[in-house]
Amino acid sequence: MSKILVVEDERKIARFLELELKHEGYEVETAGDGRTGLERALEGKPDLLVLDLMLPELSGIEVCRRLRHESDVPIIMLTAKDDVSDKVMGLDIGADDYMTKPFAIEELLARIRVALRKPRAAARPDKAPENSVCRAGELNVNTGTYEVRFGDEPLQLTKKEYDLLLYLMKNRGRAVTRDELLENIWGYEYTGDTNVVDVYIRYLRHKIDDRFGIRTIQTIRSVGYIFNYE
């Protein structure tokens, strides 16, 4: 039985989620503020967190940030905000998924099932990652150490930026749709707003193309993107 921690300060929502998740067969624990939620996440080692963004004591963003230093537990973030920048912020610091209130419980349950099925790096601590390098011109991505370099210069990429760049490099010369990127990088079939992909592409272009005066990722109008740098 999977254990889910719900960190939500709105009591009605927290109780609703608790009942629905228990009905689905999950073990459920709740916390009403960020500080308590962080403590229970670290001590209780749940299999997944449903984490509200706006919390007393510690915000959901700060809980996620601190937790990512200690754990690879799946995190689904909930918020009343629907701005793309808020979604990007949550995903950027390590959340696995993002849902805006109000939400359909069926969709949340589906995303929980997907998140719990995804293999986590922390699940196999005995197996060291194999070092291999994906190269394109002077751009080098080490899949064992997660290091990215352009020539001798290291690049500071977030986990999502790293995953997106590596996926595009491995599929170089092929047009990749936004839906494909969402499914493979964010880990679920996404049918809503795809702007988050465009935001991350801009981040990569700023950190790589603009910095070194090259062109790695091209936009394919009405389709998606293609990595053509050699």
C-alpha cells in the first residue's frame, strides 16, 4: 500500500483528499502547514506528496526546495494560481507535476498513479550511474554525473532543463512535438497548456545559444522543436 502525504492548509480540501485517497486504497497522512509537512515528509518517508503552493510557516516552494536536497519522492503541487511562471517555478525546483485548483479528483488520481509508477533514482542506491557523454559540437552532456559543458565551460542547468536538452540531443535531426516533450520530460500525457515547454526552450537558448553565439534548437512552426547543432 502506497503512503501519500497531503500538505494542505484548507481543511475542507485536505479532508476531501484524505477520504478520496483512502477510498482508493492509499495510506494517507495530512499536514496543515509547510513546516509540519516537511518534517513528516522527511521522517515518515511517504511514497508521494500532494503539496499546496500557498502554505503557512513554509511555502510549498520552500518545502519542495528543501525536500529535494534529501529525497527524490514524487511531488504533485497544488495551487490556486494558474500563471505559467508559477508552474515553471514549481517544476523547476523539483516538483514532478502541477495541478491548478479547482481540479477534478479523477485527474489527480490518474496523475498520482503515473507518478507512483515512475522509477525513482533513489530506489536503487546500490547501482552507480554509468558515465556516458552525449556530444554535439562543443556541447557535452554527461549522463552519469549530470554535468553539462560547452568546451571547458560548465553550464548550470536545472534538472528539467537538463532532461529537456538531453532528450532533444538524443533525437537530433528530428522534429519533436510539444506533446511528446511533455509526455517524456514531465512524465504524463498532457492535454492542456503547452506553454511550459516554450518557457524551458527559452531558458536553454539563453543559457547556451545566446551565451556562446550558436544555434542549437530551432522552432518548427505549428509542430515543435528540432535540435540540429553538430
